[in-house]
Amino acid sequence: MSHILPVYAKSKFSFERGEGVYLYDKDGKKYLDFAAGIGVNSMGHCHPHLVKALQNQAAKLWHVSNMYSIQGYEELAERITKATKFAHYMFLCNSGAEAVECGMKAVRKYHDETGNPHKFRIITFEGAFHGRTLGCISAAKKGKLIKGFEPAADGFDQVEFGNLDAVKKAITPETGGILIEPVQGEGGIRPSSEEFLKGLRKICDENNLLLMFDGVQCGMGRTGKFFSHEWAGVYPDIVSSAKGIGSGFPIGACLMTKKVGDTMTPGSHGSTYAGNPLAISVASAVMDIMLAPGFLDNVVTMGNYLTGKLNDLIKKYPNLLVEVRGKGLMIGIKTNPEAVKEVKDFVDGLRSAGLLTAPAADNVIRFLPPLIITKEHCDEAISLLEKYLESYKV
């Protein structure tokens, strides 16, 4: 009998070790990991530079508390905020949901400190996923997330994804901000158009609202930019981040402009473990690689290559595959719902075939490989996928 809280519908697969873009089970079977812990393992598994950084730090110091100055925190904050091209402040935390919660609190605190405490509501979007805290599931408003945890927290107004008119109509004197994933992940790999993101920025500027982007899945190089909103040339007031920032080590970050961050005064937020030296050492090592010249360009190149190969498969298997979506190495393949009744079963079949992917809404299979993949890895993934498609029984 398991003593693990039964909140996960776990598959039968279990892995013993990882190396680069591969995972291995206890019998030594190799799996090509194009799920990467749901977009987490940005540098693959056990990257030597990351392993060395963690081992060196583990022998020195693990935890001291934010009562003290933590070595490396300021350096990492300066490095990441400069890379964002908009942020002045960074708050480290332990997960994506925590980063989102920090940002939502910052929206309220900003308006309270600037004389508008009534502006506490946040506009969110259908299909969103922001995490599993009570605040995050209330923001997403998905029935399956909220069921059993009602009543949802007040303060969120949801509108249709991509609909600027709906956003404008939802604004009231109590609206304080807008929260959106520039590319929805769990919602089925749905990118926002550049025009939509620019429109949101304009609406916020005209109505004294803060624009917050959830970059937990689509940030940290995943789309070929440091954060995905850069493709639109739009910059927010707040961004939540996690997943790829630690490449598997639990760490998140909330980034914000000076005007917002200045209102987050001592005691207004905090976290016991946030910014511990182990997490900082790994995140710094990730930044060494991610911010190196040419790294993000290669993400774009690999994303285009993989997307092209997947589009070729759509032409070959139109009865099974419908559409390729996404940006960079955040790619979704929509399957035909008449042929693929349960996308989770399809993903399970791919796992058995040696290819790890992740399911998403709208009958979509997510390809979220490590950002270090090569054309050879893409070709291998396509080969495994095509072999499975050939044998798939409708």
C-alpha cells in the first residue's frame, strides 16, 4: 500500500538515471526525453556544468535564511533582471505557483500603496493554468482544478483568450491588472498573437493596470527568447518564472519593474527556503549556458527544424494528426479527436515506444525537449513517433 498522497495518476514508468536528453529505467532501457519534466530540464539531465556547480556548493553551505545576505543572490538577480530588458527587481522562490502568487500580491500591493486599494481584481483567460495553490486555481477558473475546493478565491474575472474586446468589457473600477501566459502550455500550446499582447499593453497603460505575464512554462529560453513576450516587443510590469531556470532544481522567480517592486516593502512577502545557496548555484550555472552567444538562436533553429518534420508527418498521417502549434521548442501536436479518443493513452503508447512527451488540453501532445537538443535528436524523435503512428490502431 502506498503512503504517497494519491493526487497523481502515475504511469507505470519509473527512471533510475538520466544523461543529456535521455532517461534510463532500472533495466537499462533508454528513453528519448522530449517532455523534460514538463519543460523543466532545460539543460537536459545531469549536465556536467550544473552538476559541478551543485557539488561545489553542497560542500560549502546549504541554507542560512533571508535574514542574512546570501552569497550569489545579488549577482544572479542582476544577471537575470538585465537579461529580461524590463525588470529591476527579482524575488526568488521555490516554484512556479509561488512566483505567480508573488506577482498577484504585487498587483494588489502596488495599487494599495499608490492610493487605489479598491483596484484588486485581475483579468485572466480561458484555458489558463497558473499553478495549484488556492489563488492560482481561482485565477485559472478551471472546473477540474476548483472542484472540491470551492468557494474559489474572489478577485478574478476570466475572458476569452485572444479577445481584446472581451478584455475591455471586463474592466471595472476594481480592475488592477491582467494576468496571461503568452503561450498557454497546459491549455494546449496556444500562443498569443503579437497584436494581442501589444493590445494588452496598450489597455493596461490607458487604464492604470499592471500587465503580468506567466512565463513559468514559456519562459527561460523555451521559445528561443529569454521570455516569450520578447517576440512581440512587449514588456510587462511583472513576470513569474520557474521550470527552466533551475533545469530540475526547485527554484522560481518573480520579476518586476522598479515602480512595482518599490511598493513591496519589508515584511510584505517572503519565503523560508527561497534563494538558498544550492538553488542559486544551479540557476547561475544555467544562466552561464543559456545566456551564452548563440544558445537561444540554436533553440529557434531546432524548433523550426522539429516543427518542419512534424508538419511532414501531418501530411502523411492526416487521419491522426491535425495541427502543429507553438514557438521555439514549446511545440504542440493536435491529434484528431475522432481517431485519438484519449491523448493520455497516446502519450502512454509513445512512452512504451521510447519517446517521452506530455499531454495537454484540446487533444494536444506537448513536445518540450531540453533546449540542448540537436538535429539528430529531432530525427530520432520523429522516427519513434512515425513508427508508433504506423502501428496505431484507430
